Amino acid sequence: MQLGPIADRLENYMNLLATRQRLVTSNIANVDTPGYRTQDIDFQFEYLAAAGSPDTAKLAPNITNVPGLAVKNDGNDVSLDREARLLAENGIRFNLASTLMRNQVRAIRSAIQEGRAGA
């Protein structure tokens, strides 16, 4: 069932957030892995690409290493401070998106119920 363009974009956004969440948790899990390099996505670029075209929303985000992080002696560059901040930020974004999605579903449900009452 299609909920409309707003719900589709919210779904794409939530999928992007889920991808980032997996990357952040993987980074945290590898904080002590020698040679491990922090991975992320260019969140703003990926979101704008997904929002601009339905075709690009179906593509997997481009996962890259994060430049400019301090590298420890073992070659690992995971910063727990950075990853904790991203987890918190991602959680806030996901909560907002899920609230907006619930509101979209309520609005559609309300329109359907009003349509039935008027028939």
C-alpha cells in the first residue's frame, strides 16, 4: 500500500538512519580492532539524493572511511566520543521521523474513516 510521497520520503530517511545506525554500532564494536578504520556515509548527500529521486532512494548508500580522525598506534581511528554523539543524534532523528510517519498514517486513516462516514 502506498501512503504517498511524504511517507515514501520518510521511509527512505528511516532506512538511511538504520544504515547509519549499523555503521556506528559496527565502529563501536571494532574500537579495539587493530587497523580498523571508522566507516560512515555522507548523510546529507545521501539524504538529498534519496529525497530528489525515487530511483536513487533504492540504491545502497555509499559507505566510506571517515577522513581526519586521530589514528592510534595500532592503526585504529574509532573515536568513542564521535560514535556516541552520532548514536544520540541518530536516535533523535529516528524518533522524529517515526512520529511524522505515525502522523501520516493517522491522517490517512482519518481521511478513510471520514470517507466511509460520508458514503
